[in-house]
Amino acid sequence: MNSKSLLRSTVLLAVAAGIAVSPLQAGAATHQPPSEGSQFVKLDRPQPVRESARTEAVEFFWYDCGHSQALEAPLQAWSEKHREDVALTRVPAIWPGSPEENVQRGHARLYYTLERLGLVDRLQVSAFRAVHNDGVDLTTEAGSTDWAVRQGVDGRLFGQAYRSAEVRRSVDGAAEAFVRYGVNELPTVVVQGEYRTSPTKAGGVEAMPEVLDYLVQQEQLKTG
């Protein structure tokens, strides 16, 4: 199996299958801090971060991924807790060359349209529910606009944003970022362009905020 096929199998397995118990879960009673190689990994090629006083966290998600959906509420709560010291960016996953690429591009276009309209906080959970639970097709402009209008969004403004050059560029950028960050599971969160964690690493979706807390703390200790 070549590397692309292996990566595809890994991502799809993480999306579709259950999460096994990890060392963090098995040893939770010991309260050991997360460790590199077990609960998180260091990127082979660290990515640049925006110049900011806050630590950067980048989440890769997919609307049709149950684990991404399960992380949404804990991640939002974690982000609120770290409002002063962490800048959270969401990136919709697009795996170039995969069988799901067109679907993922459609979902990414929906996400960046919501972002452009300032509607992510209000409608992110609803979008997950529509795609993952209700099987609504949100991969086309017509389907996405119909859904958005039912959520109380102005259809004309939605369509303008959906067709905008900015949204198209953001979608292309998401596909490039997926490769650059070496994402091999959904959801994945990268802290300060350097450390990556995911459900199978952290010990499940519910364990990811604890790992993220640790990574943010380590970054802050380095910067003083």
C-alpha cells in the first residue's frame, strides 16, 4: 500500500470507527501529564503562526465526521476559557485526491461562507447536525442556501458570500493546509504550528481539552 492509500485508510478509519482506549485513559488515575509521542506529536515541519500575543490553535474538522461533531461543544468551551491567551482557527478538512474531496470542498465552502457572514458561532452546531445527523446535502450552493434560509439567513447575502473570490481562495487554502500540517485523523488540533493532537492520541474527544491545556501552558512557559 502506498503512502497516500495508507493515509486515506487512516483518516477514514478515524472518521468512521470507534476510538480505542489510549494510555491517557488507561492511566488517568495516575494524573501523569500528557507526553510527546503518546498524547501528542511534534510536526515534522512546524508551520508558521500569525504574529500575536496569543497562542495559536488550529482545528481541522469535517461536518460529516462524528468525532468532529463531538468535539465542537468541548472545543468551544475550551476556547471561551482561553479567550485571552489562545486564538482558535477552524479549518474544514479537504483531503486532495480522496474519494471525499468534492464533498469536503462543498462543506468547506459552506463553512467559509458562514465565516464570512460572521455566522459560525451561531450555526456551526446546526451545520454539523444537518449533515451528520439529518443527512442534508450541503455540498451545493442551492442546498446550502436553502438550509441557511431556514436558519434565518438572508439568501441573497448568503449567495453573494458563497460565490465570492475570498471564499474560493479560503477553500483552496484549506486543502493546502491539510497537507502541510500532516493531518491524518479528524478532528485534529495543532498548537502553535508545532504540536498536534487528535482523539486517538489524546484518548478520546473528551480528553483533547486537557492535552490542549498542557500544550498551551508549555508554549506560554517558553515565551515567558
